[in-house]
Amino acid sequence: MNKIQPFVIKAKIAPPVISINMLKRDNLINRVQQLRGKRITTITAPGGYGKTVLASQIVKYSKKPFVWYQIDKEDNDPAIFFYYFIKAFSEFIKDFDMGFNFSHNIDKDANGVAYNIVTFLISEIEKINMGRIYVVLDDFHFIQDKIIIKFLNMFLKYMPEKIHLIIVGRSCLGVDLAKSKAYGYLIELDKSNLMFSYEDFISFYNLQPSFELDENQCKNIYNRSEGWPMALNIFLQESDKYYSYIKESKESTEYKEKVFFNFFVSQVFNDLSESIQSFLLSISVIDKITLDICAYVSGNRNAEEILNFLVENNVFINRLSTKEKVYSCHQLFREFLQEKLGNKINVMYKRAGEYCYSIKKYSEAMEYLIKSNNVDYAIEIFKFAGIESVRNVRLKTVERWLAYFYTSNYKDNEWVLLVQSYIYVYKGMFSKAEKLLNYVIDYFYKSDTCGHCIALMIQARILLYRHSIESYINTVEVVISKSDEIDDFTLYDAFIQKAYGHIIKGDISDAIVTLKVGIETLNRRGSDRFAIFIQRYLTVAYFMNFEYCKAIHYYEITNSMSLEEINLTECFSVDLYAARIYRDMGRLEEAKKMMEKTIRRKEALGYVEDIFAVYYQLATLYRDIGDYESAMKYANLSGELLKQGGNLMEIAYLVRVLKGLILSDKGDTIQGMKIGEEALLELINAESKFMVEVAYHSVGIISIRADKIEKAKIYFENGYKLSQKSGVKSMIPVCAGFLAGIYIEENYEKSLFYTKQSLELSAKQNYIQVYITNSEMNECLVIGLIHNIELDFISKIIYKLNVDRKKEIIKLLKRYGNEECLEKLHKIIKLDEKILDDVDNKIDIAFLKLYGEKENCFVEIFKKLNPPFTPCIIVACFGNFRIYAPLIEEGRIKWRTNKSKELLAYFIDNKDKELSTEVILTDVWQDVPVDKARNIFYTNIALVRQILKKCNLSQNLQKVQSGYIFRGSGIYCDSWIIREKIKDIENLDDRIKEKFLDALRKGYLKDIYSEWAIEQRMEYEKLCDKIL
């Protein structure tokens, strides 16, 4: 060890001078200064993140006494460290005694000296008569000596309350902070706190004397820096030298070498061992850093150990996911490493491509192999990657690959032609696609069954677009017949397309059968994931079959599985059909958001093949809202797209019918009738059953408004009969409802028959919007009131009607009913207003409102709130654990055992998490021997399954390989609502916060005493504090 030097470098015990151009970090300064009871702050991040600047700002703006010690490599020596540490105190604290005797032999008794110094320091600090004192240890990562670390841990243990220690560095390994963290004394600031937000960067930019930059240039600089303050500072301070880089977003070798190259060499790279340097150079080619690919590319089996070392020491490597062990490298550091890698870079890219190919990550493999200039290898992988990428609408990526092959003399390769034809189809360029497909289909017929079937599926899309439905179905059936020779995706796609063909024809039962056969076939092949996606498409079939509850059930239960999308370019969107169901159920805002999201997604992807369908649905939704200008706008957009290619004239005629209906909404019944009837005649001639049914209903409404009642009667009766024959049941209650109004004067018994048909079918599926949108349904509602038909359902509708519509219904009741009926209506209106007053029609707020109601009103009040569908169970986790079941006679769950109750509560608490049996046993039966616990568990899991089955939730508890997973479809749960809403606490109004607090104060799962429940209870108590 070194001898104590009598001389002091003053700069080591003085804070750096802060430039006036440095951004003041007010939020971080306040966080340290204003939090009472905090005694230690750690500021850790890679070099250049402004750690020292922040520490100096904290002490400067606090206006409190402080001690500063700037540590260097040489300070990793107890003698030097102790001397400077004490000297720093004496330099800044008046009356501090520097008289500690250093005559001890530190080499022989370092521990004793460390203890004596701590005792001396504590004693002297206690004598100081002043408030808080900041003690800053800057660049602490240089300290590795065990004696110094032990000294600092002793100092922390006995440190007086007036001291606030700030440890600054790339890491503070070895310092025992666990107790301070547990007691709430510790503030931890890291890279995520120090990196600049875009707003921070703009504020910083405004402080600099640099030339003017526009918004795009500022964003370019910020994105390149990834929020790294030093990089942003260099860009702006050296902006005159790197003007072209900033202006044109071009890479500049001079910029990299002269600025960042020197920084990385001197401050980072040279401090690492040769093995770590070699490892970093190898993995610099990797986009998504995982342990396996690192090991393969670098040839180093200690990848995890090295990566953890780099993360802990803040060497520009970040851990993105602890569970999956995924890492990333700062882009500028990565460019530096690739520059140093030199000519070896192609070898590394090839290794990365080989690895990705071995694990069937074909798109990633393509990217690496193209970068390595290995064309022959790349074309082999393109067979898989090209098709996969088009299915996921990465069209620009695929077009870039195609351009690469065109310049490499592979433009006539059959797989290149096949992929190109696929892109043409999704862009609506069908003639170009057909020219390529004719050759490809003939070629693959003789040589490659899989390629042949993919080509047929692309051809089927063109046939669908041209509305050659029989040829479309026949083509798809050829593919299904070769199921033993094709891949899972193509088979999945074939079943989906065949089902859709049956739906277009109106053969809904055949569509459902096709999908169920597909699910069974793929399950038998072990392709559970693809089977689940076919199950998702049952949403569409059951929607068409007017079984909305089933449709929404399949939609939500498959969505809750959070599976990675396997095809973003499905010819019809399940989300769109779900949105249509929400629209029919009166959830217009929810439906509108889903439709607009679908449009944004398709437009962003450049996928316009079926966007006309979304525009059509938006037009109908805006008609429901009463915004006829927007409705006509989207109807016109849909019609224009249908003119651009293909022969989908039937759909174009249906759009024209809708435009006629919108014209009648606006009062132009003459023009609306003309357009509607002409389009209807074309659809009848085309024998398009489903579209004719929809058209009959729309033209029937126009006819009523044009006072052509006999025509309207014919149209609605034709639609009613056709719907019964075709199996498209959604038109039955619609046509029946209008017929009830038409027959009310002519044939009351017939009117009553149609009213029952309409209301009873609609009530089962909560199909309310058609009654709200069309005043011609008033008579149907009035007859229902008179004859007590589905009064709860009618009350939901009446609640949503405007004042004028309610007045119209009162007039009709006076005409056809009696005083008793009027009293019934007033009671419904009053009840609705009482229950739903001040709720804003938000289910989550209303659900929490139930805490203020008597328990026996719980389910009844909930039913009045008009959710998208009546939930199978309503779960209350705050207070005692309770479950209400609106669909069963008892209305409330009764428990066979307390543990079955706790087990279901446990599953609900861990919704969507995969839980191993061992974890469940440990949490729920923590004090029971494992063998006994396992037997009790199986008994109680059977009881839980019985409860779920009774509530129509059998599919929610799923057995997976490691254990179980519980899904949330069909369930409303108070704790789930709070967990979701609390994420946006800043935007919650006070009334909602008060509802949350009412629930939270009751305590989470108050009647369950296991440790897991107690821990969660404490977490919710913290949420309560957060809201307050």
C-alpha cells in the first residue's frame, strides 16, 4: 500500500464547475431534497449520463453544507482513501478536527484503522451544530478494495441522521444497501432516470448556442442518441462539424471516429479484459441479444456471466427482460464495436443467420445473411421467410429482400415470383399477381406440394375478390385434401378461407362445422396454437348465426391468451366482427375505437385488400350516432375502393343500398328509394343471399319513410323468410320488429307475434342498437310494454333513447295502451334515472358504485347498467371475497370448502399467469406437507371446476404443461378494474378516485389469511396511499 502523502490535490475534494448550458434536472433534485427520511442516494449509469452534474446540482441548489470526494483509480487504496475522505470533511465543515493519528501501520491493522476512522468521524460529525450535510463520493466504481468497502458499510451502519450520503458511479457493488432499502432510507437513481426525454432534450437544446434545427432534425438527433445526454451534448456543441449528419441523417465516419470512437476507447473499451472485448465485438452484429445466440456467434459459453457483468458495471448493455434474459446494446456503442470488428463482420453476420435458421426464425436469418452477402444461403431461407413476412404485412422488408435478389440474378426464382405475387394481391394488383401465379402453380404442381398449395391459397384470394365463391371454395378444398403434405399455417388458412366462403354464401352451419373440423384436425397434429386461432374465428360464424354471447365468449377467451399473431393479413378481421357485435349491443364508442384502430393498422401496414369492409361498418356506426355526413363519407370511401379492382359488385351494390338509407335519414326519400331499389334488384339477380337479406331490411326502412307501406311489408317479409331459410338469424328480429309496427293497425295479433319474435330473440343477445337507431321500432317497443314482453330489455333501450323518442313512445302508449302501461313506462324511466344517474354509463365506475348498495341489489343493479353482455360472474375482492352469478338461479356462489374459495380467489388474483402446481401448493397450502397438500389440492381444484362449469366458465381454467392458467373472459372483477385504471391515475377524476378508495379501504380479500393474500393486501394498501 502507498504511504500517506502530505500533499492534497484540491480538485479531488471540490465539486466540478457546472456550465451555464447544462440542463437543470429539477425533478430529480426535488426528489432527493424534498423526501423526508431519505439518507442515502445512489446515482448509477454508464459514462456520459450526467451523474456528476446531477450530484453537483443537488448540493448547489440545496444550499446546505456538503463534502465532496472525487475518486480516481489510485484511491482504491485504504491509506489514500481514508486520508482524502477525512480531508474532504475538514475542507468543507468548519471546526472539523483533522487531528486523526495516521501513525498506525495500515498494512498490518487495516481493519482496526477502518473502525477507528469510523468512530472518529461519527464523533466529530455529532459535534457539528448544523442541519443536513451532503456527502458525495463521485466515481465510486473505482473502489473495489475490501477494506474500503467494509469501512463504508460500517459508516453507513452508524451514520448520523444529519448526513445524506450520495454515491455516484457506474456501479456501487459491495456496498450493503439492503437494510437502508428495507427501512425506506434509500433513493436509487439510474440510467432510466438520467436519460433525457425528448422534452428534456428540447429544453437542453434551447440553452445551447448552436444553429437552428427543425423538428425532424431534432427528432433524428434524439433517436440516434437514445436519450444519452453526452451524445446529445456532443451533437449540439459540435453541430457545425457534423451539420450534414444532422441535416441529412447520414452516417459520418469522421463523426464516429473523432468523437464517440475516442470516448468509447478511453472510457469504456480499454478498461475491459481481452476476453470481454472479443465477446463484445462478436455480439455487436446481433439485433436482439439473447444468451443462446451470443454463445453461438461468439463461441463463448460464459455469455450470461459476461452480460451480467456488463449490465452491473453499466457498460452500455441493458437488460430488457430478466425472465427471458434479453439484452440490448446502445446503438452508438454498437456502431463503435462494428467499426473495430472490421472485415470479420461478415463472418459474424453469417453465424447469426445460421443460428436464427436453426431455431426457425427465418426473417431474422434473412436479414443477417443478406448483410453477410451470402446469397445462396439466403435464397433457401427466403422460401420460409418471404411467405411468413408477407403474412405479417412486412411488405417493405420483403420488397427490400426482393430487390436484393433481383440484383443478384435470382429474379426468375420460383419462390421469388411466388412471394412477389403474394405482395401484389395484398396491394390489390390482381392482374399482375395472376400473370406470375399461372407460371408458379404449374411449376410447383410437378415439384413442390407445399409451394403449390401456397400458390393456390393466393389464387383463392383473387377468386374471393372477384366473388367467384364456388371456385374459391373448391380451390381451398384442394389444399385441405393435401393436409398431410402441407405446413400448419397453410392448413389453418385453408380452413379459415373455406369457412368464410360458406359465410358469404349464407351457409352459416357449414361454416361452423368447417371451423370445428379445422380445430380438431390441427389439435390432432399437435398444432394447438393454430387451433386456437381457428377457434377465434368462431366469433365470426357465431356473429352471423346471431349468437352474440357465444361469439364474444370465443373472441375474449382467445384474445386473453395473448398469443403472438400468426397472420396480420386475414381476408376478414375478427376484430371488426367483434366491433360490430359491440355496436349492435349499443356500445358505440367501444365499437368506433375498434374500427378506427383496425383502419389505422391496415393503412399503416399498406394492407388495403378488405379495408372497404371497415369503412362500410364505420358508415353504419355513424348512422347509428346520427352523424349522417360522416356516414355518407365512409360509405363513399368504401364504394370508391370497390371500384379500384376486382368484381366485388355485390358488395358495391350493398354499399349503394346503405347510401340510399342514409339519404332517407337526411330526408331525401325519393333519391334514397331510387338508389336502394336499383341496388337491391342487382343483388337479387346476383343471388347473393346474405347481402339480399341486409338489403331487404334497409330498403324496407326507406319504403316506410317514403310512405310505401305495402312495399315495405313485402321487403321485410322477404327478408324475414330468407333469414329463416339461410340461417343468418340476425335479420330475423330486425325484420320482425319493423313488421310489428307495420301490422299494428292492420292485424294486431300478427303485430304481437312479430313483437315477441323480435324482442325475445334480441334480448337473448342484448341486441339493442337497431331499436335505438330506428324510430320505426317504436311500435314494437310499445307492444312489448303493453304485453310485458322482455321488460328488462326494453328498459335498457328506453334508457338510451333521447327525450323526443320517449315522448313518441308515450303518445303511442296513450293510443294503444292504458293508464297501467303509462305507469309502467314512467316507472322504467324513473328506475333507470335513479340507478344510472351520474354514472356516465361506465361499467367500471358503476360496478364500484355497488359498494354503496345493499348486497341483494347487487346483480339487479348491474343488469341495469347495460354491459356488452351479462357477465357469467361478478367478483368482489374488497372486503370479504364474494362471487355473484347473474345467470344461475341462486344468484350467489356457495362454497363447499374454505380452501376451494381461497383457490378460486388465488386464480382470480393471478389472472393470465401460468402457475405451476408446486407454486400453487406453496402459496395456498404453505404449512401442509407436500404429499398431503397435493391430495387436498386435487379435491379442491375439482370443486373449483364444478363452480366454473355451473357458471358457464369451464374454459377459463386451463391445464397447461407446467400447471394451470386462469383466463378472465366472462368475468367482471373489481380488483382487475382498479389495477387497469390506476395505470392512468393522473387522468382519473376525483369522483372515480373516491370510488376506488371506498373499495380499497375495505381491505383486499379480508377473509383470507394466507401469506399470499396478506402480501397482496399490503400492495393494495400502497395503492390507496398512491391515490391519496
